[in-house]
Amino acid sequence: MRIRLASMTAVGAMAACGNGALEPGAGSDPGTGTQTLVVDGLAYASPRAGTAHTGADFDTVFVVRVSLDDQPVTAGTVTVTSATGKVSLTYSDDRRWEATATGYDEVYVLDVVHGSDRAEGVRVDGPDIHVFTEPGENASIDATIPLVVRWNAASRAELATLRIESGPAIAIADDGEVTLPAGTLRADRVQARHHTLHLARTNEVPPSGTAPGSSFRVSIENTLDVVTPPLPL
């Protein structure tokens, strides 16, 4: 597996071509700005139902927190642009800007404008879609032995985490394979138990036109359902 990289010259050339800057492989760009805003942004794609295989099978949630002089920014414009189009985020009672879009486009550009303060053109070339190859969907898993989980992806993401059910996310290497210790999946002595594995992969860029502590991340999560049969008495 490889990490996809693009030189600044290549990125500039693609940006000049317009939509080429929004295509997978365009590379990330820290953007520009007044270096006055703290911007913490996330685009998080998750499958609409079960294991997803194409971009159309996902929904992507955008969450951006913006502050100026330690105070939340509640006015202005916050937008995220992808190959599908531009999405305008709305400020919520949770002190953050939010929106949801159908599908996963992989490359996203964040723009924040608040009066004369701004952070613009922050682009993240996110991870490609990954698909589980082992175990199979709804496979029966022996909880008493180590579990090997494998997935396919065209490029390695910068960060990866694996979560079982609603448990804590465990940081792993995005190497296409991880072995979980025996007993990771709980089994019952009376009935079968259903489990969902959540694998999330993330690429990130620190915006250069913002104040310290800023970040823009693009994450994609896929899920896999498996079953542990009852343990023998």
C-alpha cells in the first residue's frame, strides 16, 4: 500500500485547471488566510447501511469549530466544496458549524470567512474507500482464537482506528491487516451475538492561514457485521 503524494507544483497546476483540484489524487493544500482564526474542521463519511462499496453508499457529515480571540465565531460563512458542489454550513447551539451531504467525494476544500478574518482553500485529499475482505459479511467468528481482519484500499491513510460496537477506537497502522486478540469479541453461552466492526481512516492537513491549534481532517468509516455463536458448555 502507498501514501499518495503530490508536489506543490503539481497541485498548483491542477488547481489552475479548475475541477482537477477536486479529483482524487489532487493532493492536499494548507490554503491561505489571515492567521487569526482557530479552525477545527472534520468531514466524516459513514455508510448509510451495512458495508459500503461506492461513494454513493455514504453520507458525509461536516463539523467545523471556529474561534477568534478565544470566542466562538457565530457569524460569517463556512463552506465545504467537493466535486459534487459547495455545501454551506449552519451555526448550531452546539457552538459549531454543521451540515450533511449525500455521498463521499474524497477531496474537500474548506473556506471560512468572518469579516476581514479568513481561512481559505484548505484542501484535504481524503482516504479512498476501503472494503473488508476478511472475515466475510455476517461470518461466524470463534471468539476463543485471535481474529484476523483484512481490508483493501488503494492508498495508505495517515491515521486509522478500529472500533468494536460502541467501544473505544483503537489506533492501528493502515497496513490492510490487523490481528485482534482472542476474546476481543464477546460470546454468549446461550445465544449468538452480533457485532459490528468500524474501521475509520483519516487524512489531515494543518491550515497555514490560521492560528495555532487548527486542523482540517477528512475521515471515511466502513463497517462489517459478524456473529459469534454460543460457546459450548
